[in-house]
Amino acid sequence: MIDEAGQWREVAAALARPEIYGLADPVEVIDTSVSMVFLAGGHAYKIRKPLKLSFLDFSSRELRHADCLRELALNRRTAPEIYLDVVSITRGADGALRLGGAGEAMEWAVRMRRFASSALLDHMALQGKLTPDLITRLARNIAAFHTSLPPEYDAGGAAQFRRWLLRNDSEYRNFTGALFSPAQIDALRDASLAALDRQAALMDARQKSGWVRHCHGDLHLGNIFCQDGEPVLFDCIEFSDTIAKIDVLYDLAFLLMDLWRRDLPALANLCLNQYLAHLPPAASEAAIAGLALLPLFLSSRAGVRAFVLARTTLSQPGNAKLRDEAQKFLTLAQIFLRPSPPKLLAVSGFSGSGKSVLAKALAPAIGAAPGALIFRSDEIRKQLAGAPLLAALPAAAYTPESSAQVYASIINRARAALRAGHSVIADAVYAQPAERAAMEAVAKQAGVAFQGLWLEAPPQILTARARARRGDASDADAAIVARQLHYDIGAIGWARIDASGAPDATLARATECLARNPGFSA
């Protein structure tokens, strides 16, 4: 009589053969540490390995079946078109194994609709095919997903995070000497625990405020694919509530870390800024205050990747590239925790001067990873109105009172971000001397370095740019530019930047200007 482990091996062998699917073409098999995936025709079939580890229990057929059902339910939150059903692998009266037959269920598999590996965002990153538009859509989708989740008040918190940090430390020490030096491990442990001690109250406050939710839990580029131009999250953590019920910012941090370590800082910065911009106002403001946790979250995510790769080297001891990657991740975990004083930069000028283009270009290199937050008046106005960022607002949304509310929101968010240790770029017209003075006062009160830039270009260039703009949060047209040109802007005490040429030329002038400011010098 074949025992359960033997039956599982028999099932795995059968699923690797095309006959069970009624196909002739070979089956592609993906073998991971805890599961096997069989790519057959237009479908993928995933079975669990009969394992019991510290973080999961697949030791019985019943437990594996239950986990299949959880995977289906949880992933249908974000990818219902991919996760089809759970199918049985049965043994018929003739002793043959079949998919979904009438006999006894020998094993269970999650059946998914197959997609090309080239659609995975990690593959697209390697090919240089990740675009700002795709990352903007991804950030929007993650923001909507997080917003849809109910709070998990009994999960997460500083005590749980401390246990994770100590577990990580223990994992690193399994590779002392072979990969990581004891001094490096000690330094990371001490810095991580010190950062947690500083932010424990904030972490617990966010838990009590409902920002711990049943998230994706494994949100990196390899678990996102592009379908008809739309990024889709899949393969979430289903086997451990402890790992998946986390602060929403810790969920996002995995993606930000992944983009950053792939040397895509502009996309990492864009992702964070667009995530914040697509949240409802109260959620966005809470997330901004919570960014004091981001260095620790990024560091922990990089550290986990370090020991996961280190484990993989055990089966591939001669793989020098893998060893090097593990080392780089542990070094990155340390780098994320290094202090980086926050700064405040105001980018101003009439519509069409290129403020937002310049802000996006400057942001990744300013302050802590993944760079400065951009508080753009056009986006905040839409956010406060409860409108999609690309929706056109009526003229009634541009009253002096509503504009005052937008500028006040920029100030409040800038203060919160600076308190959280995060640098800020305030992107707005700032035509009034009082508005410019108010931003300078924010920096002075926070005790941070400040620089104001005023972008200028000839009227015909401003007008042409406003007319040509498409797919942008700004509603400014040629008529608005014409009105702005008659404003009494008073004396401009901020650095004047010629923005009449190409964006690269404006960026070069702005970068040179910032380099002369000691607070902004690299």
C-alpha cells in the first residue's frame, strides 16, 4: 500500500505528463520551495508539497486542500479572472489518476488561467519595459486594494515586528562566515531594533487606527503581471495570517524596495507618490505620518530577501551570482536605516512652466529612499474633491476658497512628512508672496533645509505647453495661462530657473542651483 507521501509523488509525476490533461505538448514544471506548478495548455495547476515548516503546515491532504481554497479566495480579491477553481486529482476504478474524476481525491490543485512569463513585471523590468504609466496604474490599483480591506485590529503591532526582526537575525546567523559576517549581522540587528524602539508607539497607533489589514503580503514585481496594459496582483500569502495581516505600508514597502534595488529609483519614487495621491484624503494623510516607519519597513524587506537567497545558495553552492545578490540585499538593509535629514523644496511658476516634470525628475535623489514626496496642487485638488486624478473639475472647484484649502493641505502634509523624516517637494504656482512665505515658514519651523525655485518661460511657450497637455491632473488651459500672466506676483526671492528649453536643460539648471545650497548638496 502506498503511503500519503508516496501518493503525493505519484500525483506530481502524473501532473508532469501531458496525458492527464488530454494534451500532446510537454508540460512545463516550476518547482518552488513549498509547491509545484504545472503549466499545461492554457492553464496552470498548483499543488502544495507535504511539508511542515515554522510558518506553514501542509503535512496532510486535508490541510493542503484547505490552503488551496484559501489561495483561491484571497487571490480572487485582485485577480478573479486568473484564479478559476480548485480541482481534485482522483484515482478511478482502473487505478489511473485523473483531473476532477469521480474517484477518491488523492490531491488538490488550484487551477489558474495561464499567462506568458513575459507579462510578469520582473521580466518586464529586466527588459526595460516598465513605464511610468504602468507604475502609476499599479500604484492606483494597490491603493484601491488597500482601501477596500477591513482593519485587523488584533494583528500586527510593534511586538510582532520585534519578533520578526529577531527571527530575521536568527536566519542571517545560519550563514555566518559562509555569506554574512557576524559584525554585519550585529550592526543590522542593533540598527533595526533601535529604529523599532523609536517608532514602536507609531506602529502600535497605526494598528489601533486600522491600518493593519489582510494584505497581499508578498508584493514584489514577480507577483504582478500585466494584462491588457493593466497591472494585476496575484500569488498573495495565503498560508500565514501573521505574514499577511500587516501594516499597509509594510505591504507597499516590498514593491518599493524591489524597484529601488533594481536601480529604478524614479519608478520607486513615482510608485510611492502615486499611491499616496490615489488614497482618500484621510488615508493619504495617515500614510504620510506613517512614513517614519518606511526606512525600517524597507530594511526588513531587503533583509528577508537576503536570507531567502542565502537559503537558495545551499542547493546551488557554486552560484556566485546568487551569493553576491544575497550580500547586496543585506547591505541594502543596512543602507535603508542610515539617517538622511529631510529637506523641503518648493517648485513654482505659472502653468506650463514644467513644474511637475522637474519635480518628478528631482524627487528620487532628495532625502531618504525612495526620495522626496511630491505634493502637487493639481492632484491634491482632485483628491479633496473626491474626483479621479485625471478627471476635469468644473470652474467652481477653482474658487479662491478652494485654492486656499489646497495650499493649506500642502502645508499640513509637508509638516507631517518632515516630522516623519521624509523630504518634500511642494509643486504649485505660488503666485502670491504670502503663499511663498508660508512654505518658507514650514521649513523654518521644522528646522530643515529649504530651497524655492521659480520656473519661467516666455508666454508663447507656456501657452503651447498648456494646449498640448494630455492625460494629466492639471486642468490649466491657455485661458488660465493668460490670466496668470497678469498676476501681480510681487518680488520673487526664490531662485529663478529658465524653463524655456527641454526638460533636461531645466533639470540641469535646477540641479546646479540646488548644489549651491549646502542643505541640498549631495
